[in-house]
Amino acid sequence: MLDRLIHNGFSVVAYDAFPAALEYARDKGAMTVSSPVELATKAKLIIMSLPAAKHVLDVLGGEGGLLEGLTEEHVVVDTSTVSPATSQRGAEIVAAKGASYVDASILGRPSAVGNWLLPAGGSEKAIELATPALLTFAKQVVRVGNVGSGNALKLLNQLMFSVINGVSAEVMALTEAVGIDKKVFYDVVANSDAATVSGLFKETARRIVSEEYDNPTFTIELLCKDADLGIQMAKDVGVTPLIAGFVQMLNENAKGKGLGKQDTSSIAKVFTEHFSKIQ
């Protein structure tokens, strides 16, 4: 995101809690600052990309947070995957200074930067103001409703991600149990026109074939976090997800077995272990 903004002529001011990230930003040509509030004094459009809700709310309203430097001219865009309630709380925090808030979670893998789609929640005016900068690293920004709507759409997507990842891993583990070479299965299915073939299947199955788990595109622990948020969102409106809920138990089981830092495809290890016990 930083690279794309600078490459497209934007002057970027960067803050991160980790020194290595700040050094990277400086090396790429960004001005760096020592706190969120200092950042707010130097930029009117602020884009956040953070791991979890606690980080979002701390950056917004904690000591030295953005709030101390915000004005009615500011637009704060959060690309983090958090709950709709977190973004609604974020909007309330910045509204105290008259600033605008947009939640625009990312649909797309890191390698697809530039082709991401951002479902955005917020006012039409705030989204319009943010869009030129967002389109440096996304192909499209779509307003899907008020603040929180972007998060809601992303979490629904993450529940699908969880299920597709889980069934892809289960089938890859089943290949050995039924006597089909897993690489043969992958090569045949991935290069077919079968309706089951997706980009996620191709990546998950390819990693399982090569047992490439330690350089994750997306980790088990992050998937657990996102799926949990999606399930809780559904429960908050009185609905209990069934398939997604079952797969989340498997995700948590994989995390409990110490696979949390590995790629989501490593859930195949859980299936392989289970099948080996019952054969």
C-alpha cells in the first residue's frame, strides 16, 4: 500500500509501532513520525491497517492517539478486518472532533495488490474524498452502506474463506487415504474446468502438495480471529452459522496444536492426523 501510494505521487506520512516498519517506510520515501497524533497534524487523509480491534481503538483514542490531532477536515479510513461495532465505535470517537470515518476492509490476497476491491462503509462524501488514494492499491472502491457495512461484508467473505480452505485441506488429506497421489489430484483438478476450482483451492492445495506452511499468506490465528468475528456478528442478530461454525472448531483445533503461525493450509495436518487414527 505504501509503495503504491508513493509510486502514484502521494506524499506519505507513516507511523508504526515497530521500528523495522518505520525504517522500511523511510527507505521507500515516506516521512515518518513518532506517534499517531503527530501523524494527524501532518496528513488529512489517514489510512489504518492494523491487526485487531484493540489496536484500532488505541490508535484512535489512546494516549497520543489520532483523536488529539483530528479536525473536521480529516477523513480516517480503516482497512483492518474488525467487527462492524468496532468501526461504529471508531466513527463515534473521531466524530468528537468533526472528522469522518470509513471502514474499507480489503478483498484480495497480498499478492493481488492493485487488484483489490474495497467494500466501504461511510458517507458518500468521505468515501469520495478517500477514493483517489485508495485506488492506488485497489481496482475498485464500492460503497456498501453506512459505517460498519464494509466490515460486515468482509466478515461474510471470511466465513466463506474459512469453509473453502477447510474443505480443500480435507480433500487433499483424503487423497492419500483413498490411494490417490495428492500432486496428481492437484494437477488434474486445478487444470480442469471443474466448478470446484477457485483461486483459493489452487493456493491451498498447492501449499499442501509442497508442505509449504511456514511462509504464510494468511495464518491460522488470523483466520480464527476473522471467522470468530463473523460468527459473533451473526449471533448478534440471532443467527447461528452452521457450516462455518463447525469449520471454526477445526480452525481452533489447528491453532491449539501449535499451528497458529502457519498458513491456513496447514489445517490439512489436522485432517491427516485424524484419518491416520481411524484407518
